[in-house]
Amino acid sequence: MRYRTRVTAPAVALLGTAAALTTGVPAQAAGRTGAAPGPETLGDPVYPALGNDGYRVSAYHLDFAYDATTKLVEATATLTIRTTQALSRFSLDARGLDIRSVRVDGRTAAFEQVAEKLRITPARKLAAKCRVTVCVAYGADPRRTPPPAGGWVATPDGFAVCCQPDLAHTVFPCNDHPSDKADFTFRLTVPTGLRGVASGTLVRTEQLAGDRTAYTYRSRSPIATEVVQITVGDYVIKDRQGPHGLPLRDVVPVARATALEPALALTPALVSWVEQRLGAYPFETYGLLPCNNDAPDAFDFTGLETQTLTIYKPNYLLQEESKIGSHMMHELVHSYFGNSVSPATWADLWLNEGHADFYGLLYRYERGWPDSKGMTTMEARMKDTYALGDQWRQTSGPVAAPNAANLFDSQRYLGGVLVLYALRQQVGEAAFTALERTFLERYRDSSASTEDYIAVASEVSGQDLTGFLRDWLYGTKTPRMPGHPDWTVTPAKASLSAPRDRRDSRHHENSATL
């Protein structure tokens, strides 16, 4: 798709004396800033075009108004950024959005849309280390680019969003990389009778003229752009209490509330189980969003861990507990690994998916539920996975060295579980539990890399695990499994198939918990 290039006045940034920014931080005189355009990448090894350098985002305020007649969204995204260098121009990630206007600290700014970037030239150059407010007004059509190419999920009564891994910027202009987490507030204006819900908790409800209602949500913790949730629909909010008084909130299509109740009622026990292993749930609330769209291609996953509100295909949740409990645990574990601690780069995805599958499988096997291969113990499944190790390393790369085409292959899921199993075998269960909790506590509300995990594992276990874990994570051959000298690896065969296009694959469906 081609994107229109549009430039608004002023086309040239003004040179002049210092002026006070609306946030109270003075700008330096433009002639003394040495300002330059900000880099349009954060250098991610998997998605190098994602993100923008030269600033970091501290907060987003997203104001959406949904028109049920046209099914269109009019929106304003207000970003508070802090520059890391003097900038004559900077960019946000944005694609498929109809940009109306851009203002920087209240002043009209020039902008152009080039590929997946919204380039912004402020009226005055920005000094290094200053706070700046950027306000982008735009329109969007949730039906224009459905998943997996876009982040909107259109429904008969509204929409939801699924932004992982690189689609948040099809929903709102942003610095679309998990290393730049920020605070979020959301104001959703909808026709009376519909409900707007977002990540975080409801802090205000306004009755507006024209039979409209505005709902404002705020997240207590920062959110990575890829796990934001914004949804509008004919919903009922079902509240219940979790362990230690944790508020649980499910957002359920009214017509399906009764049928979905057995699945929703499982959440308190799931939270209790995971808290015993990973510590207190890290956010202010949790719940499920069975999205009101049953189309097979509505989105390319069964569940997705949007922060505080996991989105699911409704029909999946209509099954008995033994069919869904393991994957519900998988998605809940992402509140810890993936949401609370986000990946520093997309090459670190195994930290998310490996941990989610590891605990999801443990939960399954504790209950005696056979997995998709008919196995009922972690040891049996790991022996089976171990035999595939060299083949997966050949076809999907090492566990922590993915590319865009194989990012969501089984290697990041079960391959990651195998690494964690080997680590637990090496250090013992007590040390493994301690290092897991230490890692989560140390990097809570931030991002962490594979090297960060290796460092914590070495520190807490009292062993230098650098070589051990790097062999498991980056080696082209599967190392020996501690405690199982009899386990063998099947020799890899040459693959004759061409690499898959990530967007043509069901790339979220490789979890062993399904």
C-alpha cells in the first residue's frame, strides 16, 4: 500500500531565541543546539525499522471517539516525550492512519508520512533533555487493514486491538518498540449502549451530549505498545475477586456472558497457582476479553496477553477446563514475562514464550491433562523436544536468534521451555525458583534482555552460567541435557521448504499449551 505524503505549514523549522516549553522546561536557542534529525530506528535485530531514537516516551494519552454508524474512529494521540539529543526533526511509527494535524508544544508542526514513519518537523528545534508534548489528530478505519497486517480487530459492534509484535503503530502513532514503555491513559467516547474498555482501571465516566458516554482508563504501570488493549462493544463487565483481594474484571459480549461464565470463573485459581511460583500478580487488575468475532481469520492467535486484559477467541473458551486451562495459564504468565518485564529486543522473545509455555505445561501436567502428543509429564515432553533440537536449530535458528520470518516458530516456545528445563536441571529447583523471582523483581515495569537473564541466573545460583546458557540459547547444536546422559538428538535433515512469510503463518499458534 502506498501512503500519501502530506506536509503542512510551517514547512521549515524556525530559527530563533529560546522559548519556554509548555511543560516548563526551557528550550535552548536553536542556533546553539546542534540539532539534527532523530534516527528512525532503535536497531532491533529482528525489526530494524521499528522505533525511533533521539527521544523516549514517558506517557501516552489516547482519546478515541467511535461512530457506530460509520464504524470509524476519530482519535487524538498526545505523547509526552523527553529528548535524548537536540532534534531538528523526529519521527513516530505510524501506518494506515489518516493524519489530520500535528502540534508540538502547542505549535503547529510540519509532518509527512513516509512508509511506516510519521516525520515531524517542529516549529522550533528541540534541545536535548527537554520534555515535549506531541499531539497528533487522526482518523482510522478498523476494517481497513485486518490482522495480521494491521492491529485492529473489527467486530459487529465495535473493535478490539491486537498489536503484537509490530502493529501498534497501525492503531496509534507511537515509538513502537517494547524497550520504550510508557504510562498510558485512554479516553473512549462511544454511543450510549456500547462500552469502551482499555488496559488499566476505570477512573472516570462522563455522560455527554448526543447520547454518548466517555470512559477514561489509566494504567498504574507502564505498558509496552505491543500489549495495549482498547476495545469498544456491547459488553457487560463482570467483576470478581482474586487472591488477596485482587480485582478481576472480565469484558464479555452481553449475548455470550452466560455461556462463557465457566471459563471466566477459572481465573482466581489460576492467579493463585502462579503467585505461588512467581510472586504477587504485578498489576492492578486482570481479566479476559472474549472478542466478539468468531471468524476463523479474525486474528491469528487463540489468546493474546494485552496488559491486564487478555483477548481470546470466544469459541475457544467454550471448551471444558482440561482443554483450555493450560493455555489460560500461558497467557496469565505473560503478565509477568512479557508485560511486567518486556523484551529488550524481539530477539529476546523466548523469555516471554518459553516461560509462558514452561509454567503452562507444568500446570497441565500437575492436573494429569494429556498434552497434544498424549504426554502427561514434563520429562516425557522435554525428552521428545530434545530429540528435535538440532532440526529446529537448523530450520528456525537458535532459540535466542530469530528473524522476522521464524520469530513465532516452536523454537521460541517449546525450544525456550527446553532451555529453562535444562537450567533447572543444572542449578536445582530451589535456585531456579529464586532466580526467576529475582529476575522479575529486578526488571519489573521495564525491559530486559537475554544477557540480563543470564547475569541474574549466574548471580543467584552462584554458578557462572554464561557459557552454559549461551550454548543452549545461541549454539547451532543442542548441548547435552544435565541429568539425562541417555537423551539423544535426532540428526537434522536438510530442509527443502522455503522460509515462511510471517504474516501468512499462524504464528501465535505454536504454543505447546494449546
